[in-house]
Amino acid sequence: MRNTEDRVLGVLRWAVIAIAVAVTAGPLLYGVLLSLRPFQSVVSEPLDLFPSPSELTFASYPTAMAEYGLGGNMWNSLQVAVATAGLAIVLSVLGAYAAVRLRFFGRDAVNVVFLGVYLLPGIVLAVPLFVLLSRIGLTGSLAGLVFVYVAQTVPVALYMLRTYLVAVPSSVEEAAMIDGCGRLALIRRVVLPMALPGVAATALYVFMIAWNEYLFALLFLVADRDRWTVSLGIAQLTEFSVPTTVLMAGSIAITVPVVAGFFLAQRLLVTGLTSGAEKG
């Protein structure tokens, strides 16, 4: 009886896994195949899930990247996302360390305040930020967009990093300070290597927020097409006149940096887990 139950549960487990893979990967696979088919073939047979290899073509990708300007949009987004992630991590590491290790009035309320700021709807801050950037002359610039994104992502990045920094043993920091290590050197040489998994995960999360953000990009950059980010660039591909294959090619192309960042962060996670340890 026990063996029968184990076999049934084993079959059900693999069935659930197969269904989950089909539901999650099926639409993505269909989108990739759709981007590789000629537009005429898609119009005549839109539900053809197994096109012949001879009709597959990459022509839609150069069209999306060059003709519709998605390549330039991706470059703009890459600059903004990398700058946002770098600045947000630097500021958040310092803030999270202060919230964890330093004693000051209201320290216990810091988490609630920062999380509350992040939970504010973006539309609430849109008008004040637009007025502020207009007065300092940063509207229509990528630098202004980085400023907005850093302000938006530092609260959640600080909240995430605080959890990782709490797990760093205080005895390691005390030993380093006894050896003459200052605060900044302590953070750089001891805390960051031990909290590297959290730093990598937080940086990737901030990168994805900046890469996918649409509202503020539309608000600040809509007048200058040369500075559009991928969110604005992919939005223009949804027009009725744009072939479906080009739209799918653009959609697949803009996921490549995020996927590459995930694999890079995965390597950092493994490195971080083995780089720091408390020695007795």
C-alpha cells in the first residue's frame, strides 16, 4: 500500500511540474517562435506552433532594434539602470548599516518610515518631482531620471539590505575594529563580503525596477525621442501598424539584459555565500 501511494504521489508530482512548466514557458516559447517567423506566415497561420526550420528568420530583430530605434532605447535604459543600481546600493548600504549598528533616536521606526515611502503610489510624487526637476533644469535628461529612480528605490533597497546586515555577526566587526579598522573600511572589507548575496539580490531588484519603469520615463522624456528608455520604446511597438513579429522581437530583446543580470547575480550569490565566515 505504501509503495502504491509513493508511486501515485511521484506521478502527480511530475504531472504538476510538467503543467507548471507548460503554463510558464509555453507563452514565452510561442513568443520566441513568433518573433522568428515571417509576418506573412503569421498572418496566414497564426496558431502554427511548429513552423518549419526553413521559414525561421531573424529579420524582425534588426527591424525592431534599428528601424524602430529600440537599440538606442536599450542603451539609454542600460545607462539609467546601472547608474540607479550603483547609486542606490551605495546609499542603501550606508543607511542600512547605520540602521542596524548605530544607536540613534527613532531607530526602531526607520524601517516603517522607509517602507512607507516606497509604498506611496508613484503618481502622488509625479507632480512634485516634475516641478523640482524643472527648476533645476533636469527634465528631459537621463541624469534627472536617475535622480528620480534613486529616490524611489533607496527606501526599498535599504529595507532589503537591513535584513542581510542584521545577519552579519557583530563579533566579526568588533574584532576588526580592535585591529584598527575604521567604520568605512569595516563596511568595505568585512560587512560587504559577508552580505554580498543580499547586495547582489538587491542590486538586481533595483536594476529591474529602473529597467521596467514607465510612468516617470513618460513624464520626463516623452518630448525627446532620442532619450527614450525601453519602456517607451516598446510602447510605440504596440501601435496597430507595427507587425506582430517585430513587436515580439522587441519584447524578447529587452529581456536579455535582465536575464544576463540574473545569471551574473547568481554567480555573485555563490561567491558571497563562501567568501565570509566567522573564525573562532
